[in-house]
Amino acid sequence: MTTLTDPPKASFRLSQLIYDTRYRSITIQVIAMILVVLGLYWLVNNTIQNLSALGKDFNFGFLTQPAGYDINQRLIEYTSQSTHLRAAIVGILNTLLIAFLGCILATIIGVFVGVLRLSKNWVVSRLMAVYVEGFRNVPLLLWIIAIFAIMTESMPQPRDFKVGGDASMLLGDSVAVTNRGVYVPGVVFENGLLGSPLLNWLLIIAVLISSIFAIRFVRRRADAIQESTGIRPTTWYQQLGLFVVPVGVLMFLMGVQLQIPYIKGFNFTDGIHLRNSLIALWIALSLYTGAFIAEIVRSGILAISKGQSEAAAALGLRPNRTMNLVILPQAMRVIIPPLISQYLNLTKNSSLAIAVGYMDVRATLGGITINQTGRELEGILLMAAFYLALSLAISGVMNVYNNRTQLQER
């Protein structure tokens, strides 16, 4: 009788870390990690030694010192005696404001132009092509300076809005466009529930978001009833009530009133003053980024099979309804990933605001604060951390939306 025995197991040899494919990838990763750690250690150690040689240390105590400079455009209370930390917060809020406004307007422009570029009207499609190529191939900084110069040089002076002057206000004498900026109605909280106007606005936004979630719940409930019974209940009045009533009650309790700007002396008073630097930066960022978004939208629409629009036409849908209900929802799966990159580019390009004097985080924390305190390393690190956190937040939110628009496999 023959006895079968297992072959002897080979012992582990160090050469297997390089020549054996089972271990080679682990070996390479470990070596790469060690090199990265050593590189970071050398960089940090070299920085500490150079700072010590210059008689400097590494700390963030300068953030508690008085800033000593003014900020012309701000969303929260600030004076020259406020700390550098508060100045940095003002700059961060200004950056968030221009990024938020820019992303919204750039998306509207991009979708509108991207659809019109596919128009069968030759004149319309060519005009949109001129806009896209013009803004994509000229540096953004030039557009910012050009728009700022146009608003500063060509708009009327505030004194021209006096009685008998050549200029007149817009929208029922509530908006004034001048060479010093745009004056629009402001909101005043007579009985603000919270301490500052910013907190009151955040409370209103929180109530709006809650209303939107409640409206989505009503819609889902209507969809479930329709799927089970075939009859969709009327819910428009519920949705309208959920959107209007909570915010209306909250604004009534706060005593919200509109403050209309009016000319007094040589300038306007009351209302909200949007400086030319903010307007120029907003318009330039929106038009520049909108040109790139337009191409993304156009390519996303072209990625959808032509049979989709033909099927919609066979069902009797008009072209605009076909675009809104059939083409764009499918094209969003192609549009969203590159759209995220454009939002990130717009946010980072907002640092060009320093060219026209808009006080964002680059001008406050990354500019005046560094020059006054000499803490260039700490300031640059804080500013880089802010842009990194903001970019990751935008990417995270957009990726959540992107995952929801993707086709789900069964």
C-alpha cells in the first residue's frame, strides 16, 4: 500500500519580500511609508531649526492680539481693535460668501449657455460659442480688473442721484448702481431672537432647510400613495404652507423690515452697500466658471442617446419638457463629477480678490495679519487648512449628490 504524504512546506526567506509577488506590494508600501515619514520629519525638523536660528518660535498667540486695521466689507461686527482671529473669521466669511454666490450664478449661466449652444438657431449657438471661447481663453484676473474698471469709471456718482440729477434708482427707487458700489435694500431685525444679525439669518436658513425636508417628506408620501392607488393626492397647498408659514411666522416674531437706501449728502445711507470689488469679483468668477460649466453641460447632453429625445417626441413631449424631464436628469450623471472640479476652482480662484481690494481670507489672514505679526508660516498653514477643509466639504456634499443620481444596480 502506498502512503501519500504532503510535500514539505518551504520556509520563509527574506528574498521573498522582493521576488515573491505575494509580499512584494507590501514591501514597496512599507518602504514608501518610511520614506514619507522620514521626509516629513526632515522638513519639520529643518523648519524648527531655521526658526530657532532666526529667534522665532512656532505658536498661534498672535491671533489674540489686536488687528489694528479696518475691513471694508464684512458680515459680522468688526473694528480695528478686534483680534486677528476675528479678522480672519471676517475674511473667511467673505470668502464663503463669494464662493456661494459664485457657484450659484455660475451654475445658472453654465446650464443656460450649455443648452443654448446646442440650439438649432445658428446665431444663438454662435453667440454662445463666442462667449464660451472668450471667457475660457482670457485669464480670470484680467476679467476681474476689467469689470472692476467698468463699474468704477462708467457708473454714475452718488450725487447724480439727487433731485434734478442725471441718474435714477432702479426697481421702484430701491436699488442704486453707482461708481462706489451697488446699494440695495437691507433687512433690519427689530426684535431679533438672537444676539447678532448673522445668527438671526442662520436661524432663518435653518428653518428654511427644515421646511425643505418637510416638503420632501410630503412629496414622497404622495409618490407612495400614487404607486399604491394610482391616484396622486393634491399637495401643492401643503408644500406652499410648509415653505411660507414657518419662515413667515419667524420673520414676524423677529420684526423683519426692509431698509431702503436713500441719498443723504454726498452718499447713500441705510440699506446694504455692495462694493465694486465684491460685484466685480462675483460677476467675473461667475462668467469665467460659467463658460467651463457650459461645456460640461453640453458634453453631458451630447452623451445621452438621441433615441431618448426621439422617444420623448413620439410621446408628444415638447422640446423644453423633453430637456427638463428626460435629457437633463440623465445628463446629470455625466455632469456632476467635472462640475465638482469647477466649484473647487471657483472657490480657490476667489483668492484673486486681493487684486481689487476685496477683503477675503487671503487679504486678512494671508496678507495684512502676516505682514503685521511676522507669523508667515503660521498664517500660511492656517489659510491652507481653511482652503483644504472648504474644498473637502464641497467635494463631500457634491459626491453625496452624485451618488444619489447614479444608477443603482439591483
